[in-house]
Amino acid sequence: MSHLLLIVVPLAGAAIAAVWPGNSTRPWLLPVFGFAHVVLAFWLFIKPPVVAPGDWFGFDPLARAVLPVVSLLFLVCAAYAVSYLRIRSERPNRVFVAMLLIVLGLLSAGHQARHLGLLWIATEAVTLATVPLLHFNGTPRAFEATWKYLLVGGTGIALSLLGSFCLGYASLHGGGVGNLTFTALTAQGAGLSRPWVLTAWVLVLVGYGTKMGLAPMHTWKPDAYGEAPGIVGAILAGGVTTVAFTAILRVRAVVGAAGEGHIADRTLLVIGLFSMLVSALFLLGTRDFKRMLAYSSVEHMGILSIGAALGGAGVAAALFHVWSNGLTKGSLFLSAGNIRRAAGSPSMDDVRGMSVLTPRSAAIFVAGMFAVTALPPFAPFFSELLVLRAALASGQGVATAVFLGCLLLAFFGMTRVVFGIVDGRPRPTTRTNAKRFVETPGVIAPPLVLLALSLWLGLFTPPILREAWSAAVAQLFPTP
Amino acid sequence: MNLILDLVLRLAVWMLLAPLLPGIINKVKARVAGRRGPPVLQLYYDLAKLWRKGVVLSTLASPGFVAGPAVAWVALTGAAMLMPLGPAGSILSFRGDVLLLIYLLALARFCTAWAAMETGSAFEGMGAAREVSYAVLAEAAIIAAVLSLSVQTGSVSLVTMLSPSAGAGAVLLAAGLFTVLLAENCRVPFDDPNTHLELTMIHEVMVLDHSGPPLAAILHGASVKLLLFALLLVQAVLPTGKSSPLVAAGALVAGVLVVTVSVGLVESFLARLAFRRVPLLLTTAFLFCLFALLVAWKGGAE
Amino acid sequence: MSGEALNLLIGLAMGLNLLALGTSRLPSLIRAMSAQGMLLGLMPLLLEAENLDWRILLVVLATLVGKGLVIPGLLRRAMRAANIEREIQPFLGYVPSLLLGACGTIAAVALARALPLLPEHARSLLVPGAIASVLTGFILMIGRVKAISQVCGYLILENGIYLFGLLLIHSTPWLVESGILLDVTVGVFIIGIIVDRIQRDFDSLDTRKLTTLRE
Amino acid sequence: MTPGPLLLFAFLTLATGVVVGVRLSRTWLGLTLAGTVSGLSAALMVLLGAPDWEWRSAFSLGGEFVHLRLDGVSALFLVLLCMGGGAGAIYARDYWSEHRYPDSAPRGRAWWSAMLLSMGLVLTVSNGLHFLIAWELFALCGYFLITLDRQRREVRSAGWVYLVASHAGTVFLFAFFSTLAARTGGWDLGPMREQTGLAPLFWLALVGFGVKAGFFPLHIWLPSAHANAPSHVSAIMSGVAIKMGIYGIVRFSGWLPVPSAAGWVVIGLGATSALLGIAFAFAQNDFKRLLAYSSVENIGVILIGVGAALLAVTHGDALWGRLAFAGALLHVWNHGAFKSLLFFGAGSVLHATGTREMSKLGGLWRTMLWTAGFFVLGSLAVSALPPLNGFVSEWLVYLGLFDAATSKGPAAWAAMPAAIMLAMAGALAMASFAKAGAMIFLGAPRTQVATHAHECGMWMRGPMLALAVVCVTIGLAPILFWPVVARVVGSWRPAWITMEAPAPLLTLGAVHVGLAILVLMAAAWLWRKAHANSLRRGLTWDCGYAMPAARMQYTSASFGGIVAGWFGWVLQPERKMRRPRGPFPAEAIRLERIPETVLDRIIGPVSVAIMQVSTSVRRLQHGRLQFYILYVVAGLIALGVLVLLGGAP
């Protein structure tokens, strides 16, 4: 039952936060419950519980392969949130803190959901719970971003619901009882009605792809990431997208069991490459360094879906990439948040010379940028290289070429923006603004820790992690 | 022991005979023009005089101004030592000595150009620029010629290369090398050794500020270079390999004389080219050598 | 016999789709939307006519209240606050959207033929109705500029999906069912709130003003 | 005693150097020198006959066990690395000193050690994954060293061009190594010549490493980077870093099978780079750009040798291949030595005058005699003039080419044009460096800065002296270095292992020695003779012109004018001209700039086109929600179609 604690504990924390009196002390709940969650997660990670086939929730290998990184990311972001919310003490943070914890709980639920309906409920609930986080700044821009996030995301999530129903009907039509647990669906396998399965797959891919932010359903991402605080961006990019990705993986397993795996793989590959291409083109031109992070996240979602399209080795690489991308992107979002706050603007048109004003954040930002563009020895380099290797092993020559070309274009774009804001002489307005922002350890340590984690993950990937990933692969691609 | 003797003898030959050639050329030119002209030994007198004369140094010039001519002279004489003298062969011959020879000429060129730039005079600059620029095409031609020789004889050392069985390409080679000779030694139609319009000159304008012993070194070096090219041309073309030493020696001398005279004739009958035409002529020379190479390639097949 | 009644209701719902597409007045759009929602709410009663239990009733009640009262109320409030009565120059004209909707409905029927159905569903309009509503929802969301109309479009979309979900009403556990329902309701509720906020910040619900975030 | 401990020591010292370099400059210098010396001795140990050194770790890094290997090829380049690294470290002490660059000097020291370390790893690791890591790190260090002086915009842009170009190269290496891993089933590297299926991978490697090596037309990053970097950085970039590209090509053409076309392509690239590179160099006015382009030429020379070797491999291990290859390998060292020497010289000129434009200098020999002397020596060497080292290596390459020609095999068709182009390149190199030396050091100072120049200090002269000694030694006693080269040739291709010195090498050395002595004697003699006769100083006789002014001297542009005209089709000079008009002409202007043709004429338009695509795509993110939802629907439909197409069973 301990896996349910992963869901219950944060929700309880949220309840406490909702009634907690002190605006200044409330943020401390975040690291406390985050820490509890991490402890639980890793305890389960090391001692994976047995999952009964019929369970609706379960800490199954797939959850085991990704949930810990989400929890870890959340803990670091929570630590950052404490000092962040101290800086933003002018705004009430009751809703913010409560919602963050709810999101954590729902993320755990989504990762562990083994029932299509519950998975959908959790994902939709996360979408709704993130809304107050998105417009924490309360500016009109923030509300516009939230509005778009809600409608585009809502449409997508609705489609995925339709898809889930289709899958259910596929089971009914195939003579099943329409039991929506993945175990049952996979068990029914070839019995599922083919047309319905394919319809379901398209709808689910588009639906959860919208939440992942695959092009062309990514349009909400730059707005949301651009307007939300850095922490929210980090958690969205590292956690929420992960739920959607695991959902796609789970459904992909069902489709594979129905014998349509090759079609699913083709769609995944195409949409992944398309996402990389689109995001690379956007990265080449964008002038706003927070939106840049959004596009880069789109690019990495593309890499994930390409990995998912490449069979066992590819999925293992993709799971690795979930970890490396989550951690690295996290450090980028947090340091970018610092720079944004110090500079007072996210646009490289009026931000320059941040290496002078916020040397530490700028250094972390540059390092993180190099890390996320697959420069060794950080983790993304290794995971992307594994994806590449899997692609080449499965003879995807053209796809590989496009993949590498997009990586290159993305590198051009990101270096352009990042050095644009880091180098040069700062404008006077920026100087005055930056006076009000102090690089306290509280805002420097978390991104640094994430970067260090990424480095450690790349160089010294613990064997148990690899074992967890291969276990997840074994779960998704059962070998009869 | 007789190695030393050999060396001394060769040095003597080169140093004494070389200045003869410009004299002969001038004599020919004078005769053609219907004048009596300066004595054939004029250059010897000049050298002797210059050697005793004092030196005027530009205030800007560094020691390189004097060192340049010296190095150039050494390089040229060294190249001459590598050049085999028909039956006498060469004092030391090894694979690739021909390349050393070519690059020694380049060293000499570098030093003269350097010495010319010393004074900071625009004219010398101009001359040096022309010298080094035209050298590019000349070098290409020479290498092509050498390649054709070595392809023909299957060897990379001068002694064997320069005693070819008269290859089919001999004529082409002769034409090419003769043009290169004119260019490298700054004769008409590339350059006019005895005009005083500096703007139109290459070599003379480079040595404009030199005087006394350095000038002597330069002039003597130039004559050595002329002889060197004449010998190269003659030995490359004449099939002296099989014939007896005496005949060969005679042929050699005769050949050199012919070359010298024809230089003189060219100078008297041709006008100097406009500078923009010079590259054209050099390219032609290069093409001659290239065709010679192709002929050697085809012909030497058996 | 229940099949006939069900088809009748679905037919009505499809009609409401066309009405929603055709009207230029927001109140009638909202009315159409909520009416459709209530129709859908009633359907479980017909489908489960033989084995009714309190859960079904609960679900039905929740749907009726949510879709019939709460959400329309929210939207009307926002509408009044923004005092707008009618949709102005939509991206997609009414006649075109009507035609598109009609074609969509036809296409829906055709598409439903293409997909294999169980014998008991073969003759019901559930699937075509669902697809038609989904299409209608999309048309509204893409074609209209007023935030409220887009929300209505979104709700009609959800209705369509709900309609499709009825195919599985026997197999889906009521917990999941109600969870989904809850999510949808809360979602729409939050959308309502955001609409309200936007109305206050931009003092208008004209989405053409909501384009500050762009490349 | 195996190289292992020495290498470990070098690693530790350099690693500590990275850490302490920021604070303690003296300790750092000591550490760096210790590290380079021990690395050098390890490499020499292997080159002088110790067996190859190999080491596999028990721990794994990035999921792979560390596998180090120091064989002939690695050792050859390691020697170069240690030489350049040590010399540069000493040179930087004054050149990029604490009090002139208080903020960037400490960073510079740390990055320097990191650079040496990563390059050393590139040379020794024998595992694809770790090779990529070391390679990327080394590229990154290079970037941060080039942009030490970050405040200047042109430095930053030059650095950026370098960064993206090298990343583009790395992308090809990603493809190369992961294909290798996918085909062989592991990242571990080593000889795998028998797996003929791997041959096509050579092309990936050629491009990937070629960008770093900077042969034409992949040299786009090189001129601006070398010109704008601090001179000690330019020295190591040009002397050592671009050789890493050569190392990659040599290493993997030795370990993997090569396609039969490889030799032709490489020799062609080499000849082209040699000729065009030096043509660009001759036309430059910025002397550091000139040096940079001359690096392109020398890389071309090296590639000619390598290409000839590859040709020989595909033509039944012909003997001439070995000569050419030996020449190329020796030229790797030689170019490292004299190009670093020249960049150091350029650095001290820059240090003294603050300008890189030759048309602003002149007459520096009076104030900077040492620098002038070293520069002339370097110029002679780089122009491949006897009796210096440059000639030795080019002579070997020539011999290889001539033998290939005389062998009359099909290879001759590559060898003969290559030889001719090499000759032209040699002549042009001579011209370029005659121009550079003369414009900087001879004549009258053209501006104030040139008048007030000053000689550089001991710390900058020392490294120059050391490198000059290397140049002279290799030039005078090439036979000493033959065993080393032969060893490397052997470890490149075991079939070629038995290889006695070509006899003339000894003779050549003897001739060189004699020549050197005679030259010195003659110069001294003529000098004394000139003084013995009366010696007067007078104004330059400028054709009777009474008051010659410094501005009247021949400028670098006019000096290069003729050749620039011949190569106008590729140089594409940009001229700005205003002729003097009227009876009293006011001002007349003639400006000439030689752009980086490939960058401006090819890469530029392409990137503009890409940016246009990007802008048009970015318009889709216009903020209208309706369209965003339309995109979702479009995605839905597209995927549906895709599934239907694929769904046809």
C-alpha cells in the first residue's frame, strides 16, 4: 500500500498548506513534504513492491523508472520555492503552495495509474491544478497564457479521453468486457478490434502529445513557460510532460500487443522529428530566453518520442533522457528565473551583460545551456547519444540525419540567445533593476544542485537505474 | 682529397665562366644593332671595380640589406654545385637533389626580395612584388619540367635526369625552359636589364639602392643563375648521356653558347612585354612544360 | 423501444449542434449548449432503464445540475459583466459554419459506418452524434472570436465525448465515470473563472485582444 | 619504467593546474611545465621504441570502462601538444599578464590547463564515448580561450563562429562514432581494418575532423578565430589544436578500412587547401589573418602527404606512400614549431604596437631586433626554404609524389598535379612571408605606434628561442628524427613497419649544415668587407625624390596586388575607390578588403535562407487561439492519414 502514500502524503500536505496561517512560514511545507516524497519514492525504487495485475494504482517498473526523478526535481524546486516566495512575499502564497503539493500528488497518481480512465483523470486534474500556478504573477499576460493553456490543453486532453473510450470500445468490440486496466487490455492483445485501436492511438497520441507539447500541438508551451515562475516551468517541463509521455508509452504497449506496433512507431517517429524541426526553427529566431526554454523543451519532447519509436533500446534511452532532460531543464529554468527577475525583462533586446550583474546565475545558465544541447559530460549528451545509436541500429538513416541537423540548428539558436544576454555591457535600466536582486545561496544552490545531478547522472549512471529502465522496457515490450 | 680538388675546380669554373654570359649577350645585341659594344669581359671589370668601391647604406636599412645578397649568392652557388656538368657529373648527387636546387633558387629569391624591401623605397617594393609574384608561375613551370624529366628517366636525381635519351618532348621542354630562363633571369621580353625606367623593371629596380661589394655579389649571383639555367636547359634537351666525354663536353659548351646567343638575339629582336601580358607568356611556358610532361608520360611507357 | 427514444434524444442533440452553429446571439448559444448538456444527462436513465441504482441517479443529477445550471450561470454572469449580447464578425461566418456543421454531421454518419460497431449499437445514433458534436465543438472554437462562444464550443466537444462514453456505460466503473465527470465540471468551472478574470483584465471577451503573447 | 606513471603525473599536475590556476600564477606555471615535460618524456619514450602503452580502468565512466592507449600516432601528437602547451604557458606569463588583463588572465590559465588536459585525453583515449567527451571539452576550452577578451564584440563573434563550426563538425563525429558503435556493438576503439563494411564511415570522419583541421572549404572559422584570439591561444590553436583534426583523420584511417576513393579525395582537398589557403594569406593585410590562412596551406601540405599514403594503401602498399606519409607526419611537428614561433612573434608585435594591420607598421627591426630575427627564421621555415625544417618535410612529400609519378600507376594522375600545386603554394608562401616580414619590420615606421614599439621581455623571448631551436635542429639533423617518424608510420600501418631511412636524408642534413655555415660566413664576410671599404649612411635614393615619406612605401595591398588579381575569382576582393579629380584633388581613397569568401559567399546566403524559413515559421505563433486549436485538428488529421497509409495491411 505504500505506493498510495506517494499520492496521499502530498495531498495531505496540500490540505495542511490550505489551512496554514503564516504566509512566511507556509513555503517550508514544500521542502518538508517534498523530502518525505523523495524518501518514499526512493525507498520504493530500491525495494520495488509487487504489483497485482488488477490494481488500479501500482508502483510498476515504468513508474519506478521515471517517478523518482520527478520527485527529486520537485524537492529541489521546493527548496528553491522557499527563497523565491520570500522574494515574492508581497503575494499571498496559500494557493500556490497548496497547488504545488496537489500537483505532486497527482503526478504520482498519474505515473502509477494502471487504468486508462484514472490516468486520464490524474492528467486532467494536473492540468487544472497547474492553472493557479501559471497565473501566480497575476499579470494580464499571465492570464492570457493561462487561457490558452486551458483551451489548447483542454482540447487535447478531451481528445485523449475520446481516445481512451475508443480503446475501451475496441476491447468491447473485440469481445472483451471493456476493462480499461492496461493489464487487461494488453492481455486481450490481438483480440482488440484493429480500426478502433488505431483510432484510439491517434486520438491518444494527439491528446497526450498536446500535454507533452509535441508540435504542432505545442502552441501553449511558450506562452505558459514564458509567463509562469521558473519553478512552475521546471515542474511542468520535468514532471507534467513526463506523465503524458508515460501515458503514451503505456498505450503504445497496448497497441503493440494488438499487433500494430510498427504503425504506432512510425507516427511517433514522424511527430518526434517534426517537433524537433519546428522547435529548431523557432529556436533560431526567438529573442526571449524563457520562451527559448519552452521551445527547447518541445525539442526534447521530440527526442523522447523518437526514442519511443525505436523499440526496446530506444525506449530505454528515452527513459534515460527523461531523467537527464528533467534535471538539466530544471536547472535552466531556475537560473533563467533568477536572470529574469534581476533583469526585469525576458527579451534579449533589452537584457545584456548578465555575466556582470548576476555572475553565478549566468554561469549556471550557460553551463545548463551547454548541458541541454548535448555537450558532454552532462547527462543529455549520453542519453541523446543512446537515442542516436538506437536509431542507427534500427537503420533509420534519414531520421538520424534530420535528428542531427535539428540538434545543430537548436545549438545555433540557443547559443545565440544565451550569449546574447550573458555577454556585453548591461544597460543602465537593467543595472538599477538588478540592484534589487541578490544572488543568495537559496536561489543559487538549487539550480547548481540540479546541474551537478545531471553531471553525476551522465558520468556515473548507477547500475540500479539502468536496471530500472530495462525493467520498464521489459514491461512495455513483453517477450513471450 | 680529390673531392676537395673537384670542389675547388668547379667553384673556379662557375665563378670564372659565369660572368662571361652577360658579356656575350651584350656583344650579340651590340653586333645586331650594328655597334661595337662593350668588351665581352665588361662584367669582370665592373665586378672588380664594385668590389673595391665603398657602400652607401640607406638610413632605414638593417644588416639584412647586406646579408641578403650574401645569402643569395651562397644559395645560387650552392645550387650551381648541385648542377652536374655533363660528363664530369656532379660533386654530390642524391635522390631529390633537384628539389633542393629549386628551393635554393627560392631562397636566393627570398633574400634579394628581402634586401630590396630594406630601403623602404616604393620602387624596390614594386620590383620585389613583381619578382615574387611571377616566380609563382615560373616555379610551376620548372616543377612541371622536372617532373617530365623524372618521369622520362624514372629518377629523381639530377645526374640521371639530365642525361635523357632525347625524349619526344625535348622540343616542348626546350621552349618551356627557355622561356623560364628568360623570366627567371629578368631578360627581355620579361624585363629589360639595361633600361633606366624603373617602373618597367623587375630585377634592376630591386637592386637600385645596392652599391659596392653587395651589388657585386648580386650581379655575380645573377650571372651564375643565368649559367645555371642555360646548363639545365642544354642538358635537359641534349642526349649527351651515351656519347663520349669529349663530345659531350663540347656539346655542352656549344649548347650553352647557343642559348646565350639566342638570348641575345631575342633581346635585340623582341620588345619588352606589357606587364599584364607577362603572366600569359609564363603560363604558356608552363603549358609547354606540361605538354612535355604528358609526352614523357606517354612516350616513356616502353 | 429505449433505442428509439435514445436516438430521438441524440437527434435532438444534433439539432442543437446546428442551432449552436447558426446563432449569432450568445444567450441562445449558451441555451443550446446547456440544453444539449441536460439531454445528455438524461440518457443514462434510458440506457440503464432496467437496472437503475442510486449511483446512476447521482451521476445524472450531477450532470443535470452542472451542465444545466452551474456552467451556463457562470457564462451568463461573465457575459453580463462584459455586457455583450452577440458574436461580432467571427472568423468563420454563420452560414459557412452551418454548412460545415451539416457536412460534418453527414460525414460523421459516414465515418460511423466505416468503423465496425457491435450489433446492439449498429442502429443507434450514438457514434455519429458523438462525432458530430465533437466537430461542432471544433468549428465553434476555431470559428468564433468571443471567449464565451469558444467555451461553449469546448463544452459541446465534451458533450460529444460524453455521448461516446455512453457506449461504455456498462463497462466503466462508476468511480471512473464520476471522476471524469467531476474533472470535466471542475475544468469548465475553472475556465469560467479565467474567462471572468480576462473580462476584468482586458475588459472585453474579444479574443482578438488576447494576442500579446506571440513570436 | 613505463609511460604510465609519467602520464598519470602529467594528468595530476594539469588537473591541479585547472584548479589553482585561477589564483596562483607561479605555481600554475610550474605545474603546467612539469605536466608538459612529463607528458613529453612519456611520448618520447614510446616514440623511441618503448612498446605501446595501454591501460583499462576497473571503474566505468558514463557506462564505459576507461581505455587509454599511447601508441606511435598518439605519441607523435602528444609531443607536439606538450611542446606547444609548455611554450604557450611561459609566453602567456607576460603576454596575457595579470596586470594587463586582471579579469581574464586567471580564467585564461585555468582554461589553458583544461585545454591541454582535454587534448591529451583526445590523444590517449581509445573509446568512442570518451573520445567524444574529450573532443567536445577540448572544443569548448578552445572557445573560452579564444574569447578570453570577451568585452570586444568582434572577438565574441569570431568565437561564436568557431563554436558553431566546431559543433557542426562534432555532429558528424556523433554520427561517426554512434554508427561505429551500432555496427561493432561497442564503443571500444582499436584496429578493425578487416571489417571492410566500415569503410564508408571514413567520409563522416573526414568531414567531422576536417572542420577542426580547417582544410578548404571547411576552414571558415579559422581565420577570424586565429586573428582575434590572444596570440598564445592562436599559437596553440594553429600549432596544435587543428592538428587534432589531422590526428583524427590519421588515427581512424589507420584503424578502420578506408574506401578506395579516400586517397584521391584527400590529396585533392590537400592540394586545394595548400594553393587557395596561401593565396588568401598573400592577400591579407592583417598579419594574424595571414598566419591563419598559412595554417590552411600547411594543413593542405599535410593532407597531400596523408592522401598520397592512402593512395598507396589502395595501390598495394606502394613504397612512395611511406615517404609522403613520413613527410606529412614530420610536417605536423614542423608546422607546430614554426607556426607557434610566428604567432609568438606576431603576438609580441601586437603587444608592442597594438595593431594587426601591416599597413600601420614598418621599421620595427630597430626596436624589436629579437622578434624580427625570430620572425624571419619562422618565415624561412614556413616558406620551406633550406636549410630549415619546413623544407625537410616538404622535400619528403615531394619525393613521395615524384616516386608516385615515376611509378606511372594511376596514382600518378593525382601525384603530378599535387606536386605542381605544391610548388606554386611554396612560391606563394615565400612571397607572403617576404611581404609580411618586410611590411612589419623593414622600411620606415608608417605610424606613430610603429615608431614607439618596444622589444618584448625575456618570458616572451624564451619560448620563441626554444621553438627556433627546434626548427633549426630538425632542419640541420633530420636523420635524428627519422626513427621517430618510422615508428609512427609503422604503428599507423603495421605492413609498413620495416622502413629504413631514405639514404639522402643524411646527405640532406650534411648539405644543410654546410649551407648554414657558409651562409653565416658569407654574410659576416660581406658585412666586414662593406665596412672595410668606406660605408656611408644616406637617405634612400627614391628616384631622386627629395623627401621620401613613410606613406610612400609599398603597402601590403599593393605588394599582393598582382597575385590578388590572378586569384580574384576566389578572393573576391571588396574595393572602395575614389580617384583624385580636378586640378586640385581633395582626397583620394583606395581601400581593399579580402573577405572570407566561403563564409560570406556561401555560408552567409544559406544561413540567411534558413533564417527566412525560421521567420516565416515563427509567424505561425501569432497568438490567435483559434488557429492554435486548428493546428491541433490539423495534427489529428495528419496523423490519421499517416496511420491510414501505414495501416494498409
